[in-house]
Amino acid sequence: MRILLADDHLILLDGLKNILEGVSGYQVMATCVNGNYALAYLRKHEIDLLITDYSMPDMDGIELVKQVKRLKPNLKVIVLSMHDEPVKVQKMIKEDIDGYILKKYAYNEILNAIEIVDRGGKFWSAEVSNILIRGLGENKQKAEDILTERELDVLKLLVQEKSSKEIAEKLFISERTVETHRKNMIRKTNSNNMVGLVKFAYEYKLIS
């Protein structure tokens, strides 16, 4: 995996580089100390993953991610941040990033995060998941604002430990459609797996 690191904190930058270069299959192609350098590098080189700081000297993380996604729509992005305010976390996640790690956990979580993101999943620090739940509560969102009616039907059956086949038969849809709904729900609820969906169901009182 070809990785680009962008962070103006040189100690963290060097630490992450050392960790990643010690893993077979990971190659840190370059390190950048601001967003403009990162964008300039991306215009000339092919990268699989960008790991970037939220706060940069020349632009904030949201602006950088927006420009990166316009330039390379399929590029995986993991954001490192000291910010744990629900509004800031939610704004960044809405930009379709693949991971959000609080900097105090960066060294401990980065390898697990990359592995999950590389498989097509999303990774949030456990504390970030709690932040998101708290933020959703503050925004008074309802489950219906996040998932479609059919997705809610599928979720309620999933938490009852029904198989895809059983759900398909009960809802008169195909097993492939059930799996599509499952993947979409994991993405929409910022979950990594079924456990995250169960937590979402409990949080929104879809099950008791």
C-alpha cells in the first residue's frame, strides 16, 4: 500500500513513518508538512492512502479533504485530530473520509485502522464513536433520518440474529439485496461491523 503522510507536527510524522515502514506491504511514499504540499504531490503521484492531520498551517482538514476528493475521488483518507467536538467530527465524516483517529491514540490504532480501511471498512477511535452518538443526540436526529424504511426493517431482523436468507424470505427480497442494505447501513451509521449496527439499534431504541 502506497501511503502519503501530511502533518505539521514533525515528531508525530516521524513516529508514524517509522511504524508504517516496519510493516511489510506498506510504503510511505512521502511526508508533507502542509495541505498544499500534499495536494501538489497527489497531482503527480498515485497513492492508495492519505493520512492527514485535521489542522494544517495553510488549510483546515475539511478543506484539504474536499480538494483531495475532487482530485482523487477513490483515494482512502484517514484523519488524525486532537478535536473531539461532535460538530467537527461529524463535519469531517460527512466528507466521506474512511477513518478518524484522535491523536492521543494514533500510535496504538493506526495499523488496525489501515487494515480495516484497506478492506473497505471505516475506522473510528472508540472515543470518536461515543462522540458521534453524543452529537447525534444533540442534533436530535431520528433513526429514520439516517436509514431508509427498508433498511430499518432489515436492521431489526439482523439484531434478532436472522440470517440473510431468513430476512430475504420474510421481506420478499433477494439475499444480495439484504447484503447491500447491510453494507449501506454500516456506512451510514459509521460502523465497522455488525456490533456497531447493534449499538446503533440500541441507541435509537429500535430494540429493547
